[in-house]
Amino acid sequence: MVLLGAAGSARAQQVDVSRLPINIERIRRELTVALSDHEQREGLNLHYQIEVFGRAPAIKLFTAADNLKNGPVPYGAPTHREMVDQMTPQEFRAPIMDFSALFKWLADKTK
């Protein structure tokens, strides 16, 4: 695509190719090297080795001792107290004040 300048002629924008910083021989050499290193394979060429030292024991989810139809549930849902203990940090579970000291002080005052 040739852009027309202000003068309107395409001849004014001719480029001297011999002055460009391009080495044509180097481009040809790189293209021949790139085209010659081609390898084609059919399918996957995977080589692997597996060493088996022993068999893992079978996982038994349910044994003969499990009574799934009428058996008792070993543990149910957590109680409210267990949920509060789980969600409240230990620092906030302690009583705010020592009630035994309060009751001792009240007992001393009533005497």
C-alpha cells in the first residue's frame, strides 16, 4: 500500500532496499535451519514404569457390628452448651468476677 504525499506522486516515496539494515542471507539461513528441525510422531510416545511393593488393605466402611437399621447413634448433634464452648474463646468464658470472694465479703458484712 502506497500512501500519496502532499505532492500526490507515488514515485517520491520509493525506498532503496540496498540501504536497509537487513541481511537477506542470514534470514535464508535461519529459515532453512528452522525448517530442517522437524520431527513427526504418531500417537503418544510415553514410557513409564510402575513398581508395586504391596497391596493396601481394603477399606471397610461398614462392619458386621454396625447396625444401620436400628442401631444407636454413637453421638448426636452438639448441644447448645457445646456450641457456645466451641465458639467462645477461653478468655471470655471465665466469670467476670470471683463470686466466692463476693459471697465471703457479704458473709463478713452480715455478721
